[in-house]
Amino acid sequence: MKTKILKWFEQQINQFNTCEYKALKTIIKNFDDKKMVANLLETSYEKVVCPHCGEDKYYKWGRQNNLQRYKCKECNRTFNCLSKTPLARLRKKGRWLNYSKCLAEGLTVRYSSELCGVSKTTSFRWRHRFLVGSNEYKTTELNGIVETIDFTIPKNYKGSRNIPKPSGRNGRYDNVSILFSRDRNRNMYDSVVEKLSVNSLRDNLKYILAKDSLFCSINSNLYRDFIKISKRRHGYIDIEKGEYVKKDIVHINNVIRYSRGLFIWMIRFRGVATKYLFNYLSWFRDLEEFDMNIPSKDILIRAMTITNKLQLLTQT
Ligand SMILES: [Zn+2]
């Protein structure tokens, strides 16, 4: 079956000269290069430790699917660099790097599946497995002037089999909130919050707000109450009264610009299920941090290494 993209590609190839044609053949040869991807994964596996017990005493135990296998001397179990990571047991390794490129470009599930020659189901599964690494890359401290805003949106049950009946006023679905906090050094924190309250604000922000930070937000009871318990300096603005900047520095324009960029970027996905929303927040955070030009291999390596490290931390 010739898809639109294939027809377009065929037209382009007809215009290629010999050199370009040769270069294209190399690209196609490398397209599904399992060894290349396996090599990239293994060289990024900094310190080999058993993902089952955390011991670093092991010996080599043959190779499987182009990856070195190890056997732990302590627990006798075997593992490779992908064991217990989100990438474990995923197939078609040769196409992972190309798929990461699709993520780096913010492409849709359907388009990525066409470009990488995998089904839409696989494309969807890969997207969420690959993005797990990005979730762990949230900032742990916000310094200086910290701008905060929240948005409340209806819950989205896209892809769910059991969709609950709408409840509440006007027969609407329940809501969920997204919290955005950003300091002037572009450190970004975001979170999906079931019910936004002083307690949920404290759980999310209290420990990452530097003690001497200046907390900027809209003037609402919620934020005023939060400031009382968090004991930070604060600056409120009354957007409803047309007040956008106070004393030249108190404003939330950066965080508003960021969140607007996220919502515009998400339009391409035609609705995002609430249960996956945090993945899209992380994805956009990554893209924005790298000025929409994140190296594709970084996405892959993050998914592999971060989880390994986290597992060790939780075991100790
Ligand atoms: Zn072990």
C-alpha cells in the first residue's frame, strides 16, 4: 500500500543524483540497525549493577538480542542494560532511534507510526515508555522570582473502556488542575493535581521553593493561604483588575507564555487522556528546555538510565 508519504518520497527520489542516491541507501541501511541502537544503549550504561538486588558483582552471561547479558553473583538472576527499565521487552530495537527523533519533533502517534514502520498501537506504547525518563527530569529547586499559575480543565477519558458518567453541575465531567511554576532561570516545575488545595500546593511546591524565593501568583485565597504556611516572600497581581506587572518585577508573564505554548502545542494531539497528561507535560518541558531541538538519543538514554538509578535509590 502506498501511503501519501511514500508517494511523495518516490517523487523526490526520481530527482536525486547518484551521490544523493548512494547517501539515501546508507540511511535506509542504517534505518533498522539493531546493532547501532544496542551499541548506543550499552555505551550509555555507565555503571553495571544488578537491577534485581543492586549488587555490582556479576559476570558476563552471553549475548541476547545484540545486548550483553550478565549474571548476578549475589542473587543469581540474569539481566541486561534494559532489564527493569521502561524499554525492557520492547521489540524492533533498530527503529527506536528513529522513533525518538519523532518524539523530539513532537509528531503525532499516527505520523510517527508511518515514519517508523510500526503499528499505531506500538507507536503509542513506545511514546509513553520513552517518555518515562523525561518525567524524572523535573527541577528540584526553584530560585529567585518564582511565577506560578494553575489551570483547571475537564478530565479526558480518551482511550478508556469504562468512561464514567458525567457528574456535577450541567452534567460535566470532573475537573483536574495543572500547576505550573517557573523561575527566571527557566527552571520549570509542573504537576497534574486532582484537587487543587492549600495542601496539594504545599505537597508540590513547599520543598522546591528556595527559602529566599519571591513567590508570584494571582491574588486568590488559595495562594494567600499557601504563602501563610510556606512562609515565603510573595508578590500578587490582580489580572482581573488589569494589573499585569507590579514594581517592575512582580509578574507571571513567563509562566503564562509557557503554559500557552503547551496548550497550543497539544492541539495537534486532538485531546489528551488525563491519565497520560503528565507525560505530555514532561515531553513539552523537555522540548522547551532544548528550544524545541532535543537530541533524539537523549530521550532514549533517559528512559534507560534514569529508571535504573531510581531503582537503586529505592532499594537502598
Ligand atoms: Zn542481583
